Amino acid sequence: MLHTGNGSLTIRVNSVAKAVLDVAQGAVSVNVKDYISTGSNTVQLQVTDSYSNSRVKNFTITVVELTLTSSFDDSTIQTEVLVFPYTPYGAVSKTVHFILDGTEMETVTTSVSARQQTYIIPQQSHGAHTLRVYFESTVNGNTVRSNELYYEIIWYRISENTPIIASSYNQFTVMQFTTVNIPYTVYTPNAQMSDVVIRADGRTASEITVDRTRQTFSYRFNNTGTHSVTFTTGGTLKTMTFTVTAADIDCHAETENLVLHLSSASRSNNEANPGIWTYGTGEDQIAATFTNFNRKSDGWQMDADGLIALRVSGDARLTIPYKPFAQDFRATGKTIEIEFAARDVLNYDAVLLSCLNAGRGISLTVQTCLLTSEQSSIAMQFKEEEHVRVGFVIEKRSGFRRIYCYINGVMSGVVQYPADDDFSQVTPADITIGSSQCTIDLYCIRVYDNDLSPQQMEDNWSADTQDGALMLERYSHNNVRDEYGNVVIAKLPSDFPYFIIECAELSQ
């Protein structure tokens, strides 16, 4: 047991002599970071072998908190000298380094802690300039370093008209499937607004018009290797190069028999054409229709989790001219997936998405999802104000004729439809979204002319998230099958209870 301050740690081994030697030589490491506090800590290590022989070794561990913060707003345009504020933390002498455009200006030595200091940076040339700030200290003869602050600062000269692009983002090594949110500021001296083209690996990802305030571009790196993101305006080009390391997963959404896929990822109201949302090309293209969007409180918005959603609120409405119930699909099967969140609810019976005609089709309210046919229906409940993914899977009539309802990739309800049932609508309806009694954040819609398997539904739920860390978490948690789709007992979590039933087929 290890105690904070003057404490002790006991280890039982087969050989005391070897254990003490290994500790002394650093061959054995003991992690005590969760048990020690700031200041001086004395730790006593007692090693006892199977013959009750023991040795004691004492350690003194000094913990110093070294942190550097700043209230500086890097989106502010500079024209003269810059008075840069910074606050160092740590009860030691600190040498603060200021590096401008890769060249160290000078160092400042201070013993002040938790009090704001200032450093004067002279006026710079017209353009974007990088500033790195950190401090070093000597503790028990060792040099330790604080965190580093990084800024890209715009300096403007009155005689210049060249546009400037700056971004203080500097995390250029990311894991595959990670979504990065890149902040950037564009300043055009002779105009309040700037037309910006953003390209990822040479492909146009966004064409937007922005003002002089800080903007954010979100992009997910699905492929490993070296990738570039460029920002262009008025002849000014800024390039950011990312190294994407491989994630030890194979997480991809199903593409076979996909007939509709709309995603809100990386969209923005500042795009050149924010009212265009399409799937497919040529005569088969499906183009959503936007009605009464103001592009201020609705449209493409970032939610509280930093994810981009299509926000439909107030009088705004979205119509997707695709009729999933135009034909009876019992021969092929059908899958419909919708990822959304219901917010600002005034009426819990408000219908936020509908594709109904004569009682057949699908409908989503604030807390309920419903699918109905001529003779069958299935409904499940969820909670408002939560990001949820609803899926309906209708099996082929040549199979077991089941209708499944999935909530967040989990099979949550099932019914069996009669052999002579009918899913087709007399007057096929489009998909309509929006209600004056609630707000809907729409993230993704998928429709397949096929009945997806539970594993495919699970994979789609993981692959479609805009949060790379969440995708890895979902994939790792559900990675319990082999390449043939069979559950592997050894892959199940160690604390996961289960029992095995061996039979030709489970009871229906």
C-alpha cells in the first residue's frame, strides 16, 4: 500500500536480492503518480520474498506543477506592438522562452507564480507570424519544461492589401478516422468579407464566404499517410500538412445496395451553396429542398459536442424527394437509418420526420419512432435532447419476415409481418423533416434496398460518427466477431457475463 507523503509500498517476489537490484538499476518501474501530491514525497519500498526475507529502499519524489496559460486572443488583428499576456504556474524559478517565426527573441527569468505577466513584441511585417511560448525550470538538478503555447498572429500594415490567413492549430499528427476542428481567421484589408476555398488533398471540401472573425473547418481523415489541407483567398494560400497514423481497426459503413446517403459532416452555412444537399449523379440524383432557413440559428450548426448537424427549427423545413415506400419491398428487403437529436421541445407529440401515407411508412416524434405497413407496426422509444440513431430493417419474405428496430446500433425490437402484408403506399410520400414545436439536429440518413445484418447495422453506427475517438471506442467495444461474423468468446470483455446455448435454431 502506498500513501501520500511519507508512505510505503510492499512488493512480494521470489527473490529479494534480484528485486532490489532491478529496482536500483531501473529495470522495474513502480507507478506512483496517482498516490503522490505536489511537493516533497518520501516513499518507502519494502520488498518481501516467499521466505519472508525483506529489504527496504527509500525514495524522495518531488512533484512540481509547471503550467503556462495566456488570455491572448489570436483572432485579434495586430497593427502596432503586441503586449502579450501570460501567466506561469510553479513554485520554482522559471526561464520563459519567446520564439517568433522560429527565432528565439529573448528569455525572461521569473519566480512569479499564478500572476499575469506581459511581454512586448515589436510590430511585425504584413502577414501571419507564429509565436511559441514555454518555460523551463531546474528541479533537483534536472531541467523540466512546461506546456507550450502556440499562436499564429495576423499583423496588418495600412499600405498593404494582400489577404492574410492564420491558424493556431498545430496538432499535425492524428490517428486515422479522427475528426479535426481547424480554427482559422481570414483578413482581407479592403473588404469585410472574404471568399475562401478549402481543399483536402486537392479536392474541394468547402467554398465559403467568411468575415474577419475566427472560423472552424471540420474534417475527418479516413485514410493513413500524408494529407494536405489548403485555404485559399485572393491569391493567398495557406497549406497545412497532416500525418495520419493507422488505427488498428477496419471500420467502414456498408455501401452495397445503398440508395440514399446524406451526411452533415464538414458542412457550413458559409459555403457558396449551403442549400445544396445531394446524393447520386445525373438523372438518379436526389437533391433535398430547403425551405425557410435563415442560416443564422438553423442550417449547418455545430452542436454542444463539436459535431456538425443540419439544424431544422421554427418554420424551416427539409424535403428529401425520395420515396422509400413507392414499391412493396418484401422481395428485396429494406433498411432505413436516421441519426438525429430532438431539442427545444414544446410538444412531446410533435412529428419531426415523416414519410407516411394512408397509415403506411415511418414517423419520428420527439420520443418515439414508428414503422407501419398494411398489417404490421413496430415502435420504440428514446429520449429527447439525446443524440440517437434509429434504424428499421425489413427482412425479405423469403426469410423469416421480421421487422427489426435498432437504437444506436442495438437491436431493440422485432415483430414478424404476415406473408401477405404490403409496405407500398398508394400515393408514395417524400421524406419531410421539421416542426414548429421542436428543433431537430439531423446528422445522417441512410437507405438500402436490402435488409442489413446486425453486424452491418453495428458497423454503420460506428463508422458514421464524426468523432474519431468515439468511433474507435465503439469499434473496440464491439469487436467480438471473426471474419465470418461469428462471435469469438475470447474477444468478449473479461467482465461480460454470458452463457452458451447450442441448438439448430433459437426459438422464435
